[in-house]
Amino acid sequence: MKHAFAWAISLAQLLPQISHSEGKNMTQDEQDVLAAIERMTQSFMANDIASVMASYESKATVVFDPEQPVSDATQLEQMFSGMAGVSPVFEYPSGHDVVVVGDVALHISPWTMSGVAPDGQEISQAGLSVAVLRRQDDGSWRMIIDNPHGGRLLETK
């Protein structure tokens, strides 16, 4: 596990050198990956769960809570529906890093989310999104792994 962590740190340090942010000088593939992420985010904020689910391959895995990956499509849909109930507003304050190799892409971005719980209490969260996408036969990109808590390993205890 230490090797994987060291690799992730090395990758994070190299990303500014090998990828681009916010569409500047991005290849078409990188732009398409970023557009797929942005469509999913907009769909989620619009409570369009069908479009959110269409952003993922059928056997995708999402890590809603650290160390608790979910791969069951029915459970994913239920979790997204529940989360949409807080009327989330997502922002990516530091931009996006996208790396594409063939038909696989890596998207990394810090995010913030604000919303309102059913009891009226304001909520806010933040994290580091790490997502792996795969190019589909029609040329579109869908997520296969989505971990919005990718930065948890960097947190000190």
C-alpha cells in the first residue's frame, strides 16, 4: 500500500506538468473527459439522477464514504437520489487535471459542496475527486471509478 500511496503523491506532483486545467491547451480527448465530468455535476445539481447514472458504466464503483465503495447500480441510484435531496451546489475552485492514455482517463479536482439538509440546516463538504473514465464504443466517456474522497490519505490525524 505504501508504494501505491507514493505513486499517487508522485502523480499529483507531476500532473501540473503533464495535464491542463480548465480547457486551456487541452487535447480534444481531455476536453471530452472534462465535459463528461461537468455534465455529471450539472445533472446532479439539477436532481437529474437518470443523467447522473448515465455518466457511469453499468458496473462502476463510487466511494460515497471513505473505504466504502459501492458497485450495485440500484444502490448507487438510491444514494445519488438521497444526496440530491440536499440541493447540492458543487464548485471546483482549483480547476481540473485530466490525463488521457488511450481509452482510459484520470480526472482529479478539489471540490466543495454546499446544500441544505431536509431540516433546513446548511451543510458543506469538501474533498478531492479522483475519477477514472473509459472511452465508450460511441466515443463518449463514462466513469468506472469515482472517489470524491481521494484526498483523505493526505489528512493528518
